[in-house]
Amino acid sequence: MGKLSRRELLFGRLRAGVSRAVPSASTPPPPDDGPKVAVIQGRHCLTYRELMCSTCYERCPEKGAIVIEQGIPQVVSDLCTGCGDCHDVCPAPTNAILMLAPRPTINEGKP
Amino acid sequence: MELERRDFMKLAAMTAATGLAGSMASRGSTALASSQPPLPDRPDIPGVTWEKAPCRFCGTGCHVQVGVQDDKVVAIAGDRQADVNKGLLCVKGYHVGMILYGQDRLTKPMARRDGELVEIEWDEAIDIAAKRIMASDKKFGFYISGQSTVPEGYAAQKLMKGGLSNNHIEANARLCMASAVTGFLSTYGVDEPASCYDDLDHCDTLILWGNNPAEMHPILFSRVMDRQARGEKVTVIDIGSRHTRTTERADHFLPMKAHGDLAIANCIAQQLIEQDAYDHDFVEKHCNFRADRDPSAKFDSLIDHDTYVAYVKEEGATGLFGQAISFEQYKKLVSYYTPEKTQELSGVPAEQLRMLASVFADKSQKIVSLWCMGMNQHTAGTAVNNLVHNVHLMSGHWGKPGDGPQSLTGQPAACGTVREVGTLAHALPGGRIVAKEAHREQAEGFWNVPKGRVNPKPGYHTVKMFEQLCTPTDQGGDIDTIWVQVTNPGQTLPNTKKLFKAKADLKDKFLIVSEVYPTATTELADLVLPAAMWVEKNGVYGNSERRTQQWFKMVTPPGEARDDCWQTLAVARRLYELGHPGLKDKDGEYLFSIKDDDGNEVPYWEWEHYYDINVDKDLFDEYRQFTFLKHKNVAPYDELVKHRGMRWPVIETEPGTFKETRWRFVEGADVYVEKGAGIQFYHSVTKDNKAQVWFRPHQWPAEVPDDTLSLNLVTGRVIEHWHSGTMTMRVPQLRRAMPSAYVEMNPDDARDRGISNGDIVRVTTRRGELELPAWINGRAKPLRGNVFVPFFDEAAPINDLTLDAVDPFSKQPDYKKCAVEVTRLDQPSPYSLEDAN
């Protein structure tokens, strides 16, 4: 029996099955130069304009890594694995999700 | 400078985002707005020129500003001067410019030769179409769309009914709005909502009848969410069979079984009467009572619900307009729908039903009801539309700003082109019908054609037309050619294997398709005509609130793609040249003749001359004469050019000054209401200025789950995609966000079947099977016993599985109810199980 991982669900495997010659929808993944964490930029996110959108939350493969509070998605950095799925699916005119290096903690001192 | 596609996307994204920022300041209270610096109406980008256009997608009718550079759309911004959206756009709207630039645009006419589509020249293509129609002008069907522009619809309508004396013209709005039309007609005597979107800014309670505006009409829903965010109290009551993004924002969710809406609306009336909380004054002044049959013709005393149902079952209904009944009889019939009985029929707890009734009983509240496909795609669609009008009429929640029923459309010109121009098998422009002699004569007069040219017999409705196409000629299939424009029936008709795909085996049948991209429909086409789309052509749309919206051509269509309207008119001209008598008016002149200022005929049917004049303006202003009879006066074309749409009836208050109408039938807002009348339904069915309150009993869906197929299948849209995805699947952001269809299940139903999230499962109905991934606890959660599948994905054609049963009056199919089973792939299909038993 076919089984898709959550990450593949509605996103990976099935896309290949669509036959029509349509421009490829994939964006290059963020360059792999160390751990990343997702950051949602409010100025680009649709939910900051009273529009309902929860695509990133719906597709996040890590339970609890994106939560919705009062209609607005927020990343819980400690749980985010940096997979970049949310970046890939964000439908905002300007992609609202940045994949950044995790912020160093204060104790680590100056970079 | 040639813009690279990459640059285009960057620019589109950038400017769209500017539009977003602009919307922030323009929305909300004046206090909020004034705290921020004023923003320009549209982004200032060197080299980019801007023009207005309504959005290409849904029936909301938002306006966008389209930025053009070097003959390409390079930017989209929300139009801050538009009343509908005030600068805001939804996720589809921000990307609307990119629908023009998918890589597989159709750019050359193609004809099927030996099974393959081969490129041909336009002249030959027009010739093939015209000769085919010439040879079988009575077996020809024209199937257009709620996305066709008003002039496109009018040209097709005039060609068919005024030229070919053929009433087989339909539009895909039959699948979408027909039950709303029959609802308005039978309740008020005239089509289209009396209310408008302004009501959303004034209502205290918003009631959603099987409606998910957060995904389907996001801009309208955001008007209400915006008020809540500013601290205003707006109670949202969601009645539905699926827990959606809308439900997340609702104060109350009433979980409803399929067809529960019929019982719920009756229950509100029962409660209003039982508690004597109905509006005596409103009902006395403005309402009559009506039903399929008047029992007093047969019975001496008032009869009860079950006797009535049996009586109508035996004698049959009397037609769309039914018969008058007394208030006492209505009261007796509706008394059946107690909250307890209704709980049994609808699944909604009696306590919630009493709460809902108490909202209507409260005169101090202003209530808006919204609905769309949930009530229209319904085998009792006309009935449920009547019933929702009923509760507003009975309770007097009607005709004040923020207080009234508002039906929504799903397509940008379902109202403008289909309902107003009447591109349906029984209709003529401006609310006329072919069955009425006076109406035919008026049309013949406007078209200057001989008396008797318009055929009095309605043509085939959509389902019947395609059924006749797919039935072999020797078995009575008397439609042999269909021309499809601006829609994709191969994916969107119900039961597509029967109603569309069966055509593949019938070699003598012929399908002409005007399209912009390859679709499930072009796959079976014998002739493909590449079409211009949206701002590649002039156009006029009409949205859900009677707003007529005009735009100009801004960019050149790709390759040899040409306007749909030109295609129709070029074929019409070729028919004239071939000697078809219908293409001459009664003076022997060409039916579609357009003269320039010097009185010379303009050869606009030659593509190079099509834009020598504004053909849209000519057709629209001709059509405009039709609109006065039913007081649907549209504004002159030149007036529409100046506005972001105008809501009809548009009144010329003094020469050259035009004023729109926000609320119909309401004194002070609608000039046709007599002084002192307050509210006047001046197109009343009963000719006494009153609306009809209908008794419509509960009935079960055409196909209900059973032991073999134990679930109910609901289909619909998702926020990212519009209809069959022809446009939105070509927009990378939207396609990426939602690349393929799925079956959404209730977690309990999934658990019972051993299905977990992401499993590929088999979805089976009596008409076929489809494999889809299961999505559980995702975006939405259907109530137990229901599954949901979106229809945008052509790789997962769910309409192969849907049912083609229709409403008896509106002939609209029901895409929300049919029996289905979902099984794991390692389990036998439900039918093999049945065989084993």
C-alpha cells in the first residue's frame, strides 16, 4: 500500500504525476551551509492583511514547530528543524519565510 | 527592453507587495488610517503604466491595478479606489498577472486530423467552424461561461437566438448559480440579490449557509474579520458539514447533515411563529405564502405536513411559481419542523436551532445570510434558496443596511454575462424568456429581425446538452456540435465519463474549443481556437452585487491567440457569407453590422480591423437597451470606463449624470420604489408588490450513503486554485502551495478504515474510482460521514465520480452529495466486496 511521508504528502511525489507541461514549480532549496531556522516576515505574510492563510502551518512536518495564534502563524524556533518546507509552499507574493542561521544565544558572546 | 521572465516575476512580486502595504492603511477605521501617512494609489515604477481591471478569478469582483511595460503585464496591485476590495487582494489576486504567462499557452489554431491536433491557419479554422454550424444549425450547441465577458455573451446570444433560431446556448453558470436564480425568481419575481456588500460593514450577525468565504471569497470575509479586529462585535454563525478555516473564526458552528439546511430554515420559521416573534407588520405588508400545490383545491380543511408531501408526490409540482396558499396552511405545514424533529433531520442539536431562531427573533440585530455553492449545488437548490429568503422575510430582517440575504457567485460574470444577458437555454437578455411572446417580440425588435425568428421552445440545459452530445446520433443524440468558450467542461461537468468523455467514441460528433491552455476539454476537441484572455482583450464583467465592471485591452495576446468575441463574430460573418438566412436582419442587412461615423461598414470580422473600433462598446450599448424592462439598467459603456464598476439599476439623475443603486426595492435607495411604500417588490410574482414565502418540505439527497458506499462525497475549491486550475496551476507560487488533490477525511472515519495521514487510498462511487492521498486533520475537517475532494487537479478528475442528478427547477447538478467509499489499497474495493457477498 502506498504511503507518503508527511513531507511528501501533497507536495513531493504527487507533483511528478501531473502530466501537463507546466513550468516547474520548485524553487532551489536554501544553500546548505549549516543549521537553519524559519522566520516569518510579517510584512510579507498574508495573515497580517486580515487574509486567512495557514499553508506553512498545514505543511510543517514537525508537530508544534509552527503554531497559529489569532490567525497568524508563528515559528517555534526550538522545534523548527530548518527543513524549509514552509518556505517552499508559502504562496505570498513575496515569500514571507526566510531560512536563517539560528540566532546565537547571549552566552555565546560576540561572534 | 525585453523583460526576462525572471525579472517579470520579481517585479510582479515586488509591486504586489507594495499593494499589500497600501491596503494596510486603507482598510480599517478612519482613525487607524489617519495615523499613517497617505500612500500613493499605485506603486510608482519608472516605465510602468497602470490601468484598472476587475480580477479574473471569482465573483467577488475585486479591482486590480495592472502595471504594463513593453507590452507585458509586469505588476499587479490592489486597487485602493475600488469599493469592493479597497486595495486588498487575496492570494490568487496578487498573482493574477502571471496567469497570462504559462509556458504552454495555445497560440495557433489546431484541427484534429487522424486523431492528432495539427496546426492550421485562422481562416481555415473559422471556415471549419462555420461550415460545421451551417450544416447542422439546429443540432449545434454553444456552451459559454460565467467568465465570458458581457459582450462575448451578448454576441453568442444574438447569434444563436436572433440568428440561428437555436436556443441551445448554455453557460457553465448553470452548474453554479442556476438555483440562486430560480430562488430569486420564485421569491421576488426577478433575479439577483437586492442587497450588496456594504451590508457586511453593518451587520451584527453573519450567517453562513454551507459557505466557506475565508477560502472562497476571502476579501468579503476579511471585511468582517477587519471589523472584529477593530473591536466591533460581529457574531459569525457557520452552518455546515465541514469544519473549515471559516469555522475557526466563527462564534458558533452548527454541524449539519446533507440536506439539513432545508429543515433548519423551516425550523427557524416554525420557531418564529410558535413564539409569535415573526414580524407581523412586514409579513402583512410585504409577503404572500406559496407552495408547489395549493391543498385547498382538494382538501376542505388545513392539511398536515405528511399529507401535503404525499399529495404533491402524487399530483406533482405545478412549476417554478407554484400556487398561493394561506398563512394558516403555511403555519400548519411548517409546524412539523420543531427543533427536536429538525435535530433528527439535520443533525444540528435542538438547542443550537433555538439559538439560531432567537437571533432572527431579535429585531435589534442586523443579520446577513451568505451562501454560494453549498445551497446552489443541491438537488433541492431552488427550495433551500426560497427557504433562506423566507426566514429573512418572516423575521423582517430585510432591506436595511446590514440586514438581508446575499447570495454570492463563484465566477466574475456569472451575474453580468449569464444571468443578465440570459445566455441560458430558456432566456433572452434583460430577464426575458423565450417562452413569452412579448419578450420574443421585444428581442426581435431590438435585433431588427423578422417576427418569429426567436424560437419559443427552450433549448437543452447544460447536463442535457452534453448528454445529447454523448449519445449516438442513431439513438437520439440530437446535438452533434458544441462550441465551448472560456470554460473547461471536460473537468467540471458532473459524471464526466458519461457527459463528456463518452464523446471520444462518437466519430460524427464535433467539439470546438476556444481556450488559452491545454485542458481536459481540448483533449477531446476537434477544433482548438487559441484565445486571448483577461487584459489581452477588452471586457466587461458583472459581480455578485450587481456591479458592472469594464476594462480595456492592455497587452497583445501571444502568438495568434485572438479574442473569443472576435471568434464568434468571425464565424457569424462566415455564416453570412455562406448564405445562412439567419445572419440577415429583416431589412437584409448583416445582423452584426457596425458602421463608422461616415456610415461605412467596418470589416471588424477581419482580425486586423477588429480594434479599429471598440466592438465591446458597440455590443454593450446595444445590449443596454434590453436592461430597462426589469429595471436592471446598466450604465452606458463610457460611464463604466470612469468607475470601478457600478451597481445596477444605474439611474440617469440628470443628463449625463449616473447614479448606482445599493439596495433594490428599498425606498430611498431604489428610485423605482413608490414614495411611502418603504419596501416594494415591484416585480412580484403575484403582481401585488409582495414577496413569496414558500413552504418547501425537507427531502433527502438524490443519492445517500448505504452499506456499500457508506460516506458522502463533497467537492469544492481551495483558496489557492480557481475552478479547474487552468489558470492558477500555471502560477508557480499557487501550484507550489497546493500542487495536487487529496481526499480530506474525518479522523474517526479514517481510523475505522485503518487509514492514516498520507496513505494513498481508493475513492469509489457508483461511477468510478480514483486514487488519492488521504489528508486528516489538515486544512479542514469534514463531519463524520463526509469526505471532501477539491476539483482543481486535472490529474485527479473527481468529477468522473460525481452524480449528474439535477434540481427539478434550476436543472443545476449537485456536486456536494453522492455516496462514496474510501478504502485502503490493500483492501478489496467496495464493489468486489459486494460481489463476494
